[in-house]
Amino acid sequence: MQTDLKTRSDRHKPDLLIVDDDPLITDTLAFALGPDFEVYTCESRRHAIELLRQLPSPPQLALVDLGLPPSPHTPEEGFALIGDLLAHFTAMRIFVLSGQNDAAHARHARALGAAEFIAKPCDPTTIKRILEKELAFRTAEIAGSPADGDVLIGKSPASQRLRTQLAQYADSPFPVLIEGESGTGKELAAIGLHRLSIRSSKPYFALNCAAIAPTLVEPTLFGFVKGAFTGAAANKSGYFEDAQDGTLFLDEIGELPLELQAKLLRVLENGEYQRVGETQLRHSRARVVAATNRDLRQEVRKGSFRADLYHRLSVFTLTVPPLRDMDEDKVFLLDHFRRLYAAQANVQPFELDEAAGARWIEYPFPGNVRELRNIAIRLTTKYAGQRLSRAELEPEFDVTDREADAKSAQLGLSVAGGNAVEQAMRHIEKEKRLDLDAMLKSWERSYIEAALRVTKGNVSQAAKLLSINRTTLYSRMDADPK
């Protein structure tokens, strides 16, 4: 793993993360793409997350193999990494570069949020062209974003209701808690709150609590003084100080360590905080907006989230609805993105025929707006100016999500159905002798795999389904199944 965190002199070069366990591939791509990208390479999902937590900002682009250790012959680790990356870094554009290139894997990777699937082997020149085109689309999105408070795209009743709530809560000094699934656009709602408020000309800072090492959260939020810890070579302000009278957005607030929750509560109650290693009290005037895709009420019941902090954060609560509940917005977003990307590429936008349009509305978009946007980009690239049929559209959809749900339901039924004691007695009588630890581990891994499939590889959501902490799920996923 290359974890060189040197000061980057070529700041104009976009950052690129490459995750592959074959050093020949990572070295070749790093050499070929190095002149145009600041390249970071890792050989596993865990090493990639460790590296990203050390970087001052996440890379804009990533190339990810599906077959990663400890299971290089299956795609599960790669799928899990896609979910992790997008849960931590919502704006990252991910490309799957893999030899496991059957159509089902490609569809599932795209449903998780990957921009595209690139089959190995692939010429570095082709990869470079794909990455550069994606950067151009990303620039078009930024340029097409409205400068006023209305950053939401949609006309459905749910979208209109969310707009009304944003306007109502914008100028309040109290915290706001934004809830919603991954990919729905919770940070856009936070940005909308800031732009609509009297703080719109003030700073806006965002911190993803899941994307930073727990030991770095406190100095990042509150700052530190020289000598407070190894590497603290000078005094440094934190986000609460830098935000001044503006807005501080805390994404994935459910991942905040318990010991820091008390310090955050103190800031919310009376504005008081201290830099790490300092006794002087400081005061923050920043408005806090938090977001989560977890059920914090359930986390409170489990004891992993403070009840007093939850009640303080949820003075106002907004819910960003999933795209499957907004058929009207599926069409509106399609029209927005196909025109936006066609204009950027200087081509005519694609269209859907009647049957394809009906299928578009029918598809649930498990990856929400992020998945829809990526499909629009791919269709613009492949079918500019064309009228698409249902047969041409169908390969863009991940139709295996319902199969995974059904399998998971069957798995739960096999355990919960009937009398569990009687089932256990029949099993013992049949086998005569059982290895209870091995059997329990096997069931545990089956439920973990089922939860990851249901949540399309999103570890945070899988942990929520299983009612365990995300760190606990990671440790159980990495445990020896034997």
C-alpha cells in the first residue's frame, strides 16, 4: 500500500485512488496515469479506508477491483468497498476495474453507485479517457447547480414538502437532524438550509464522522494546541472555530464516538468547547446541521448514542425521501440530467420510448439519485441522440436486488418459522453430535452476507439491520469463518 502523504505540489491534478491486490496492475496504472492524476494505491478495502482517513480531502475518482482480499475470488469485498466509499465520500466517482465482468456483477456495482464497469484488461489510455470524461461531467454538475437556496431537483409532493421545511427551519438557530437513505441527497438539504438562511454569506463546513479516524475527530472539530499530541507542531483551529457564524454540517452523526458525544452536547447547549490540550474555554456561534442514515432512536435504545444529544439535535427533523417513493421525480430527474450531460458533451440528449419510460418509473432505484444520475451519464455516452427501447434500457438496472431480498426473507423464515426448540431437537437427533460454535458462526456469516446484499454492500446500513455497531460488523466480517 502506498500511503505517501507528502504535500502535493501539483494541486491542479485530480486525485485518483486505485484499489487492486495485483501490484503489477497498480504499478502500471500509477505510472501511466501519474502525469495526469495524483495517484494513491491500496491492495484491500481496509487499507483503502485507512488511507482515505489520513488524506486532507478524498480523491475525486477511484478505480476499484471487485476481487479483493480476503476473498479475491468473489466480488463481495469490492461491492462492500463501493458502499463504504460512497457512504464516506458522497461526491466520489467510482469505476469498477475487474476481471469478474459478468453482467450481473456489472449491474450490481452500478446500482451500488459505481459510475461504470470497466472489464480487465483495459488499455490505460482508454481508462484515462473515461476518467477525464467523468471529470467533465462532474464539472458540468457543479456549474449547473443553482447559486440560490433551491439546490433540490424535483417536483413531487415529497420534494415540495421538503422545500417548505427547509424554508421554515433555515433561519432558526437550533440544530437540524436530516434523516434519509444513502444516495438521497442529505448534504444537498444541508446546503439548502445554509443558502436559504441569514448565514448564507458566512462559512459552511462539512465533516463526515464516518470518514475520519476516531482519534482525529476531536482535534478536527475543536482544534488543538502545539504539543497536544504527536504531530501537533503548531496551534490549529477546528471546524467550530472556523465556521464562525456560519453552518457546520456533521454527516453520519451516528458514527460519532460516545466520548465525543458529550463534548458535542456541551457545544450545542452553551456554545462552550476547548481545543485539545488547552484549558481555555472558547465559544462557538455556528449552527449545527447533522445527518444520518441510521435510526438514532434505536441507537439510543442500544446505548450507542446519547439520548440527551439525540433530543438536542432533533429539535427540527427533516427526512429526505427515497427515490422509489417519487415516480414523478424519477422522470423530472431523468430530464434534468440527460439534458445537462448532453449539453456538456455537445451532443443531442437521448430519449426513452413509451415502454422504456414505463420501465424507468417502475424501477425502484435502490441507489437513489446517485444511481439515477450515473445511469443518465452512461446512456448519454452510449446513446446520444437516440430513442431507447426497454430492451436497451434494461441492462442498466440491477434486477438482482429483489432476488437478494427474497433470499434474505427465506433465511429469516427458516430460523423464525415454527418451533425453534423442536427444530433444534430434530437437528441434534439427526447429527448426533454438533459443533455449536461452528454452527453459530456459520449462521452469523449467513446473516451478515444477507444484510450486505439487502443493503447493496452498505456496511453502515447492514449494521443497522443487524442492530450492531458498524465497527463490530467490520470485526465480524474480518473474522476467520473457521
